[in-house]
Amino acid sequence: MSRYQPYPSYKASGVKWLGEVPEKWKLAKLKHVCRKPIAGGTPKTDDEKYWCDSGEGVPWVSIADLTANSVIYSTKKDVTQHGIDSKNLSILPAGTLLYSIFATLGKVSEAGVPLTTNQAILGLLPEVNFEKRFLHWVLTGIESYVKFTASSNTQDNLNSEKVSNLPIVVPFFEEQTAIANFLDRETAKIDTLIAKQERMIELLNEKRTALISHAVTKGLDPNVTMKDSGVEWLGEVPEHWEIIQSRRLFKERKDRAIEGDEQLTASQKYGIISQKEFMELEGRRVVQVITGSEILKRVEPNDFVISMRSFQGGLEWCGRVGSMSSAYIALIPIKHVIPRYFTYLFKCQPYIQALQSTSNLVRDGQALRFENFSLVSLMIVPENEQIAIADYLDTQTTKIDTLIEKARQAIELMKERRTALITAAVTGKIDVRGIA
């Protein structure tokens, strides 16, 4: 923020999080510059007369519908007049600011059309002598204070009264417009840079996916003679590779867990880790077996695990001894298997798609079985070649992952700068009048 100058003089605000504010700015509560917040509600969900298809009623929006741009439709359904009357809902005019008060606190958007909301959103309309765009930026810039205010409530949420009493500072109308213009322009620049980094991450992930798929199914030698594998998901493979039934390379582990085995969980996000680690990383609890451990299965290093999500993201490699739910299927390598190579193979897109094609009944949350795995033919790749492919992919994916991580760090820094810039501008820590 060193490129921006402060105001000539300041005064104490009396509000801890605001600190000192420009001397000529006024202190106010949100209710002094905004009409009474309008709460929403949810009509009955089991009666068609309350709901209709999009475009045939009034859009009924939830927090999931709030975007950086204006909200013009509901991702669920529109609400009928009967539904509006049933909950005495208010139809918010276009231009109303939509402010989330549950779960995702402090999210701000704008109604692009007349609409109504659920109870997680308040509709806010500034008075005629208050710049709406400035209010939008104020609500965005006081996010940390809003979260602190909410956390004083055991339910970690806001309500109409708390929002009405949020403290803000109010410059003259012309200055509000200047600050809004400045933030519109500067945040747009930052957002463009963030979008470029996000696109770079997307392209790098595509490159990573293609690199793995090609290496594990075609090998590393561009001059090798190829042959038709006769297997749809593989297509052509090197001539010296042999196609084989997957059950000849892996068998199902049926060992019972041993008392004292650490309970593990399979996750596409983290791989196979202990349930304790998973709960710490995710900040939530999972179902653990306290008694009746005989229903658990044993897994050992270099097993591969079929989980309920394998039809979405492939099989997980196991690097430790432990126990797992009976819903999981553990596979033991029999022969011709270098685990590092198959770790890549079982996570590549062609293999995942082949696994998906083994059943028309597989849906989100429904498990694959060993029979599904057995239907996908595999190949015998010379073990030295498996090692070479795994080494190559270790090196290349590490390079790509490093670039992705740098891009993510750049995005986080830009988001932090964006947040700091907004907060500094709407609380008067920087003077943007001459550059707006």
C-alpha cells in the first residue's frame, strides 16, 4: 500500500477494528445509511404449487447463487406467488444488494432482476443519498470484522439486528463515488491477473493429465513399433507389451484386520491416510469402528484400494499397514507389477473411464467391486520399463506441480492484496481521491 498516500488528518473512531479514520468522515451504523434489511425464507419443498420452472415465477436464490456478478436466476427453481404468500416473502427489486449471513458469511452480490431469497440472505438497499457501489465495497471490506461479530454467537452466523448495527465510516457522497470508481478499476485489474493464473493452472493440469496418460499407455520410446491392443481404452500399445486379464496381475485381499491396526481411509484428495489425519485435515469427524473390529479388512504396503469414489478418480495406492472398512476392496500385486508405475496407471483418465464403463449402475456414492476391476484388461510391461516410466513421470510431474504451486501462491497473494486494498480504501487508510 506504500504507493498510496494517507489522508491529511485522522481522528479516533472509538471502534477497535477501525482504529483512526479520516477526520471529516462520519461514524455510523449500517442502519443509518441503509433501509431495514429484508430477510428471506423457504416455502414448503414438497408441494408443486409453491415452485415452478425457471422463468415462470420469481427467482428464489440461495448463497450458492451469489456470484461476483449480478444474480439473474436461481440454480434451483423459481417460487410461485403462492409460495411467496405462504412465507410472506418480499420481492427484492433489481439492484438490491444480497448479503449472506449463514455459512459463507459476508458474501455480497446484487440482484440483477426482481427476486426473493432464502433465510441465509438479507436484502440491503442504501438510502438515496448513499452510493450503492460504495456500500457494496464496504460490505466486502469488513469481512474479517463480520466474521468476528458472528463468532460471538455460538451458531457462527449473523442476523438482521447484527447487520443493522455493523459500524462503518461514511465519507461525503462525491468521495464515496471516487472510492467506488477506484476499487472498480483496481480490483478488475487484479481479477484479470488472477484469472490468467487460474487459466495457467488449468492448462498445466491438462498437460499433466495428458503426459501421464501417454507415458503409461504408450511408453517412452517414440520410435517403438506399435500394435493394436484390441482393448478400447488402450488403443495402440508398444508391440512387445502383452495384454492380460487384470485378475492375473492382482488378487483381492481378504485378510481380516488385526486388533490394534490403525484405521485408514481412502481419499482422492489425500490418498490413503489414517482416519485421525483425515479428520484433522478436513476439520470434521468420520465414522470410526470402536467395537466389532472384525468387520474391518487389513491392508498392507503396495496394496491398491478400490474405494467408493474410484469410478471418479481411480484406485489409491497404500503405503502403510492398517485396517479399512469392509466397503473397500484391497488388491494384492501378484506378478509383473511395479507399484510406482501402476500408481500412475490407475489414476490416468483412460483407465478411469474404462473403470466407469464396467457398470451402467455406478452412481455417486455406489461402490465398485473386484468384479468391475476384473473387467478392465491390463498389460504386462517389462519391469525395467515400468521403473523408467515411473522415474520419468516423477520428474516431469514434480516440475509441473511446482509451477502449479507457484501459480496458486501468486493467486493467494493477489487475493490478499485485493482484500487489503478494499479494506484500506473503505476505512480511509489510503486517500484515492486524486487517482480515482
